[in-house]
Amino acid sequence: MSGRSVAGRRVLVTGASGTFGRHLGAALSAAGARVVGLDLHARPDDDDVPVLGCDLTDPDAVPVAVRAAVDRLGGLDLLINNAGVGGPAPAELPPDEVVRRQLEVNLLAAWRTTAAALPPLVTARGRVIFVASRMAVLPLPLAAAYGVSKRAVVAYADALRHEVGTHVGISVVYPSMVASPIHDSTAEAGLSLRGVSRPEPVEGVVAAILRTATARRAPRDVATTARGRLEMAVGRHAPALADRLVRRTLAARLAAGDLDAAPLAAGMLDRHRGR
């Protein structure tokens, strides 16, 4: 996919009924792209962005849904792997269903969808954009599954770039925290990211994805804000400094009692308070 416009491009967006997905589909459609979405919550009769129902964690359903979307579009120029879920998951506790689901949706669903979409993308010399997270570079405590799954997405994108990069552009976009239902279960567990991660508007994330899609050459890694670029640079090139910053912020939250009502933080509270 070359040039600086998405007009007329055939685009498939996963997680198209979610917060990012709806805004992204609307922006792409308004810019002249032809868009089809995949999501558990189908909207097949939507005139602007039809969304086909698909459980992206089902290995048998994904190739069928991707093929239906590509047939509807008449080919494929751009795949945006946007589907994702979150949830609290302390690294010190055994992995549970919350962890498994995050790995399934955030990593394996993107892998399955990309594998199914690659033949038409190679034909079109298209692009794939993965929506990762700043936590792939700058991990935070008590959300291990999300950070691990998003870092794994980046590793997958890197491997894919080596394999198909001669014919398909591969990019990763790194948003920070955006107000959306993905954070609800974390907040309900008393583990809100407020005070740890600075919120950014969904419009800024969508704009960054569109810039990535319309760049003349597919950029490798794209931060959504200037602060994000700084955080990514610190996380990658000065990881010990990043660790100290996270520990300092966490210590301040613990001292303020922000996590006192969070059962999943009990072990950490005990250790910080010398129990």
C-alpha cells in the first residue's frame, strides 16, 4: 500500500464494534476507504462499516470470516489488528482464565487473522497494522497478562516483518491508556491505572493509526503522542531508569492507600509495609 491516501483502499478492522474500532471505522470510511469489520458483536447491515460476526479465538471461524470479508471487499489492502481485552493479572499469581483470554484475544487472534489475510495482502502489496500498547515497552505491575500479550504481539510483528516484509508493510502502534470498557474489570478490582498511565483521547490514537496507514513507507513503531515516544525510548534504551520510575510511582500509590481495597494487590502491600 503506497501513497498518502486511504481513498479506495480495502480495509479489514478487527474489534470493529469496540471503542477504537468504531472510531477507526468511521474515520477510514470518511476518508474514502472501503471498510469491513470483524467482531463478536456483528453489524452486517451497517451501510458505512459492515461488521461480520466472528469469535477471533476460534481457529476454525477466523479463516472463514476473513475470506467473507475479503470477498465482500474484492481484495485487501490493509489489515488493522485492533481487537483486544484487558484485566487485572498480578505476575506473582498463577495464570487463570483472565490471563488465558488476554493471550488468546490480544496475541493469538491477531496471529490467526493475519495468517488468514496474508495471501490477499501479498497480492495487493498491502499493509498490516498491529495496535499494541505502551505497556509492551514499559510494563506496569498487576497487569502482567496485558503487558505480556502486547509485548508478544510486537515480537510476532517483528518475526512477520522478516518473513513477508518484502511484500507487506508491517507496523505497530503503541497507545497509552484510553478511556474505554477495556479498563472496566481492572478498575472494578481496585487497580485503576489513573495516576500511573496518562489518559489520551481516542481521536489521537485513530489519527496515529491513519498516519501509519498513509505513510509512504510502513513505519516500524509508532507512538501516539510525544510523551509516548519519550516513554518508549526510556523503556527500550534505559530500562533500569524505567524500572525506577515505575517503582517510585507505585510506592507513592501504595503509601497513599490507593490499592488498599484491591485484594489482588495484597501480597505487594504486605511486602511494601514489611509484614
